[in-house]
Amino acid sequence: MVANVVVDAGFLVALLARTETRHVWAVAQSRHLPLPWTTCEAVLSEAFYLLGVHGSKLTALLQRRAVVCTFHLSEEIDEVLKLMAKYSDAPMSLADACIVRMTEMLIDPIVVTLDAHFRIYCRHGNKTIRCLMPN
């Protein structure tokens, strides 16, 4: 079992919006992922925007502490900006950079995402990021 589950906006949106293409996959995965799930403000901002009227479901997860924001961009800004510069050809979003940085700071992390860019991102310069994503 993993020690730290890091969730991306795409996963949260797929989980909470029944109309999303990957909803069934996200629900099935969520049943096996230990709580709480960690994330960052940038991911929450994206997810709330994409969820629109379904945002109250994300609010409920936050209130129950099923999803917690453990990352402080102000403390990690230099490392996050370095990652964004390194992957500028992808391009890497702020949320993605924060997640990669989180994987560098956490013990035994797994990123739950729909974003295939996480297959090319590396933690600590050259280590692959363990991900859970649809095929």
C-alpha cells in the first residue's frame, strides 16, 4: 500500500462529475486509495473551475478532510519554477509542477491523474513518477 496518494485535477473532476468520460474509472480507483489524498492549491483551483456546478462535491471532500492541501507554493516556488522551465516544451502547468515537487517531498508517493505528461516528468531529475492513470 502506498503512503501518499497525490491527486490531480483531472482525477478529481472525473470522480465528481458523472458526465466525465473517465468517471467509472475514477470511482473504481477511488475505492482502493487510502485517505486522505493530498494535493495543492493549483490543482484545487483547476478542479473547482472545471467542475463548475459540481464544485460542492469537491467542497465536501475538503470539509471531510478526504482531500487535503499540504503543499505551500511560497516555500517551494524556486523548485517549482525550475521544473516548469525544464519541461517548458511539454508545457508543464503550475499544477503539474507543484505535483511533481510534492512527489519529491513525500515518502512513497503515487500520482492519480488523467494527464499523460506524468509519464515524461521525473522526480529528483531522473526518477520516474509512480502514477495511476487509465491506459
